[in-house]
Amino acid sequence: MAAPPEILHRDAEGRFEARLEGHRGELRYMRREVEGRSVMVIPSVVVERAIEGRGVASALTRAALEWAGAQGLRVEPVCPYVDAWMRRHPEFNGLRA
């Protein structure tokens, strides 16, 4: 079984980064206030072609959403991948902005 990607949170840069076998994936986010609540807006998840199909985007999305939940943030999944991922994982539906 392949090793999972290493996930790093770079809060100051607004991204989660995955590293696997010398390749990268990245989930970008920004924070904004909506009706007095902090919202994590996720516009994109990008994974290098060499590691596509190996669960990297899923691992990035899960890490970001778990962090958002722990911070009390709502999530606006602008990225189609993140939106679909959240639909497949209803345990995260309560985070939707």
C-alpha cells in the first residue's frame, strides 16, 4: 500500500500543501466575513499530473475541512472538486456557508 501524502498547512499563505514522491498538490483558500461569520472560501485544488488519482486532492480537502471545523469556520466550496467531495461526505455538510 502506498504511503499517504504529507500534508502541510501554510496558514499565512492561505493554502494546504501535499507532498508525495517529490510532487505537490495544493488547496488554496481565503477567509472572509459573511453576516458576522468567518468563512473559508476554497477556490481551487490542484494536483500535479504525476500523482493524480492517488487520493491527494481528497487528503487535502479532508485536512482543510477538518481544520475549518476546528476553527469554527463555515466553508464556501467554490472549487467544483471540493463541492462534489463535500456532497460525497455528508459528515461535513454542517460546515457549508
